[in-house]
Amino acid sequence: MNTTLYWSRKGEILCVEHAPESMASRWAEDGWQAIPDVAGRRVKYQCQVCGQRAIQHQPSKLPERPHILNVDDRPASLYARDRVLRGHGFTVTNADTGQLALQVARQLQPNLILLDVHLPDIDGRDLCHQVKTDSSLSHIPVVLISATLNSVPASEVLAAVRADGFINEPVEPAALAGILRKVLSGIPLNGAGR
């Protein structure tokens, strides 16, 4: 049975019976909001207390050429990924700052955001968190990519910001395309994409 579920900035998911009252101080402090019912979302949510009330969004058929928002401030990396992704059948839009990435994501609603962790105006992990807590963007899968977070466990990176995947660079072109297709298909990456 489908019911309204709520999530907080802390990542909690609760049903109407277990979520705090909207007038309670905890509601505002933890940033509680209803999980929007977005067509095409490939995620199953359930209350973390009772587990009985789940909502299932059925996957919509992906377009023949999924649209990837490729975000990186390094022109060489942006160009290289653009060429690889286009060569593997994706439609690509590029952004070189976090602010531009948010504007493009809101306007174009890509199928996936490939997000470098280090951007000049915002940390990619913070930007991922913004995307995942924005009701107009939260349905878009986000895959973080970095050459400098090799010492941080991928599961730690993913859990902290609700990212859908994490890729350590360098990565082979075919592996990059394969990882993104897995995420687009809703296949769990078990912590990291490699």
C-alpha cells in the first residue's frame, strides 16, 4: 500500500505515523519534507520504524540516448568525459561550476549527473547533498567522480551525501559508461563503481 513518506536532511525516512509533527521544532531543525512522487524514480522507500509502509516508483523506460550532466572544472577532464560518453551513446551537457550545474539540472532534468568532487565554487559532495534534498532534483541519480578520494571508503562517501555511485579516477572509458548504465538501470553498485 502506498502512503506519504517523509525524509530529513539526516537521511531518515519515516511514515506519517512516525515522522515528527510539522509544527514541532525537530521538523524544521532536521529539514523534514514529504518525499515527492516523481514518475520514473527507481527507488523503493519505506519507513525506518515500522517498515510496513513502502512506496514504489516504477521505472520509466530510459531514452535511447540517456542525458548525462557532466560536471568538472578542469577543461581537459570535461572534454575527455564528454567524448567518451558521446562515443558510448549518451547525450551530454557540460558544466564547469556547481552553480551552473544546478541551473542546468533544474532546466534540463538530465537522466544522471556525473559530478566531480572538487569544483571551484562548491565541494561536489555538498552539491550532491543539495541535489538530493531538492524535491525538483532528488529523483536524478548522482555519481561522484574523483582522483583524490582514493583513501576514503566509497561507502562512506555515498552514505554521507546519498550519492548513487562513486568512481575513482582514472577509469577506463568502457568501465565509465558501464557504471553509468548500471546506475541508470537501478542496479546497486555495492559501495563503489570501479
